[in-house]
Amino acid sequence: MLAFLLELRDGLVRHDVYPFAVFMAAIWFMWLVRTGIARRYRPWVRSYSTTTSVIIPVVDEPEDLFHDVLRRIIDQEPTEIIVVINGPENPALQKICDDLEVWWCWTEVPGKRNALRVGLEAASGDVCVLVDSDTIWTKDTLAELLKPFADPKVGGVTTRQRILGPGRSVLTRWADWLESVRCQYSLPAMSVLGTVGCLPGRTIAFRSSILENCMDAFLHEKFLGVFLEVSDDRSLTNYTLKAGYRTVYQATSLVYTDAPTTLGKLARQQYRWARGSQYNTLRMLPWMARRAKTLGLFYVADILIPFVLLGTFGSWVVASFHGTRPGLYNELPLPASPVLSFVLLLMLAAMMSALSIAVRFGRHFAYRPRDMAYLPVFMVINTLLLMPVRMVGFLRCAHNAGWGTRADSFAGDRNRSALVVVPYLLGGVMLFGSVMMSV
């Protein structure tokens, strides 16, 4: 942020053009556009009734949690509930289903995609609601989720999602902040356009006919020659959009879910999400270029930002330690020592970045003012965890991987393809280009 402001000032005074400043100006412009569109968002208010099949794939869950998940869903009276236990048999979960009179089946074939297929084959409802086995519904989650389906053009709907007990740790508070930001900015804006690019999978609803028509492709799709089990929610959203339907967000339908409480598990979760999101972005680029240009810009910027920031920061660090400090910083009252100069600039950059985050995500801090005190920690997690994870996720997005982080979850397809090098080449080009922009 500091480099952007200095380049912007220099450009206005000397009429020089800085590619990095142009890029960052475009990012801020897209933020303004996204915020402006999000302000137009309104949830659906008229009730809508139809038959519903709730499908819950599960490998393993704590018994108390799974019992609570099922009980809350039962209370909202869907037409039917289908639990699909996949992989190893789980007598404890089977007994919970029997005690609550919930229909269940077991498939020895592991993997969430196959579990969804099994559940869909048993479903009879006009709308299928796919639920993660650790997701807690709140009052009227289902009734509110169905309201957008009154519009026959709507094919998929997602809920508002929050984290259980966000105050338990810094990591759960950060995870809740991410969910809040997404639900207050990205999802409402994309919903207004009818192109929510990813309907988050903790609880999502689709017209059953859409799932039936895409199921074969969903089970066998490959990216750069490799079958990828990850990102089932984004993949189903893609098929819904390609079928000509709108995908939307219903803010009045609220669910809660848990978040990792250790750095290792959080990194694995974010890595899996990063890979799934970015391979689907690459796969959907031609369609987005034709049908959803605004959505395409949002997702491309999401890929570019970590590479541009790393390249800019890296080129500046090298210049500082070689005594070739960029002229932009000469007017600042910096010490002569390169090390002290670097430390001071790092502190200034951190302060400017904190201010940037406070401005861009002010709605969340108005909702939870105490999180302002955690903003420096959020910045550290974003910089040292999320940014590297997203970059590695992009580079490895053509590697196979399974579903989840549990020991018994699907291990994934082990095939290899020479095309796995394509993301590495693209990443190298983006990193090289960002360095050249900063020289």
C-alpha cells in the first residue's frame, strides 16, 4: 500500500506511469465496483415451498456434533434426509441415524463426489440440499434457503456462514473475519449479478435436475489430464452457471461451522481451498470471458495479487540491501543505514496496509469492533500463511488430491500428467512480470 501511494503521488506530480500503481489502482477500482454492487443486494422475502432432499456425505464426526447436526435438520422438516457414509464403516454414526429415524446408506467407495452421486440416486425432492456433516443449521435455515427458487432462473443458492465460537482463539477469530468479509462483500455483489462463482459447500441447494444432468461429468472431469476430487462445490456451481441458471446468495439463511484451531490444519484447509478455487478459475476462464466478465475479473485478480505483491516486495528488498533504494523513497526521512531503512519502511508499510484493510472491510469492524485489536495479527496470517498458501495452491493446482483432512478421507487419484507443469509456467510468468513492474 505504501509503494502504491508513493508511486501514485509521483505519477501525478511527474506524469510518470508505474505499472504496479496501475495494477493496484485497478484492484481498488474493482473493490469500489464490488462494494457498490453489493449495496444493491436484497435477500428474497417471499416464501416458497417445494420438495427437498437433504444429502449429507460423512466419513467421520464426533458423535455429539453429528447428533446435533441431524436433530436441527430434522426440526426443519425437509421431505427426506439421506446420510451417505463413505469409506470405512462407522457403526456409531449408523446408530445415531437409526435412533433419529434418518435413512442412511454406506458405500465402500471413498470420496465426496461418489457419496453425492449415491445420495442423488436415492433422492426424490425437486431441490437437493447438500450439507457438510459438521454444519449447524439455525432457525429457518431451510425455509429461507428455498425462497430464491421461486425464480425459475435460479439454479443454486448458498447460505450465510459463520464460525462457531470465534472467540476461542486467534485462528477462529481470523476464520470468522474471512467468512464475514465474504458474506458482506463478495457474495452479495456476485448474487446481484446472478453469478456467485462458488456456492460454498457447507450448505448449498441445487435444483435436482441440474445435478442429474451434470453428474457424469462431475464424477469424471479432469483438469490438465488429472482427475481432481477437491472443490466439489465450485464444480457444481460451474455446471449450474453453464446450464444457464443464476446462482445466488440468501443472507437470511444462516449456518455455523467449525474452524481449525491449529496452524497446520488451517494451512491444509486453505491449501485445499486454494487449489480447488484456482484450478476451477482456469477451467472457467473461457466461459467467464464470454458470459460473466465481471466475475472473471474478480477471480483473475484473486490469482494475481499474491504473485504481484511477492514480486514487488522481493524486488524492493533486494534493492534496499544493495544500497539502490528506489527514488520513490528518497523524500522520506529515512536513516542512511540500509537495515534501519528497511525496518522503518517495513513498519510504515504495515501501518498503511492496516489502514487499507480497515477501510476495505469496515463493515465487519462495525459489526465486531473488538476485531480491530486483532488486525495486526490478521495481517500477519494473511501475509505469512494465506498468501504463500494461495501461491503454492496455484502452482500445484493440477496435482491430484483428495477430500478433507481426516485420516480416513479419500486419498485421490494417483495419476500423473506432463501438463502439471502448466501452472508452474504461468506462476513463473506472473512472478517475473511483477518483479519487472517494480524495477
